[in-house]
Amino acid sequence: MPGEYADRNRAVANQRLSGSNARWKWTTEYNCRSIAETAMYRVKQLFRGSLTPRDYDCQVAEALAMVRALNKMTKAGMLESIRIA
């Protein structure tokens, strides 16, 4: 049983030693993973909710197509700002 949770126990111990959750996330680069997961969640919620292909390469292509479409929609909805001197 102890070997089964070794990675989790190590992560919890490192988190306690660092003193704060934010510092632990920064040192382990968990924040990058969290940001990526949140972005993918938002894209999937906006379009369909899941990636349909079973093949990994096809899933990557579908995800990139969704992100490209989202970027085009965002750009189309953005206001153009003009600097007034």
C-alpha cells in the first residue's frame, strides 16, 4: 500500500515543507499545467464537451482546430482601439 501512494505522499510532503500552496505550485510548475487544463476545459465546453477521435494525433488536430476557431471568434469580437493624441 505505501508504494501505491508514494508519489502523492511525496507531493504533499513537499507542499508542507515549502510553506504555502502557491509556492509549491510555482516550484513544481503545477501552475502551467493548471492553466493549460483550464484553457482546454473552456474550449471543450464552448464547442462540444469532448474530443471525438480515438487516435491521439487526431485529438490533437481537433483541439488545435477548436483553438484556432476560438481565436478567430475572439479576434472578430474585439474592438479596435485608436490612439487619440
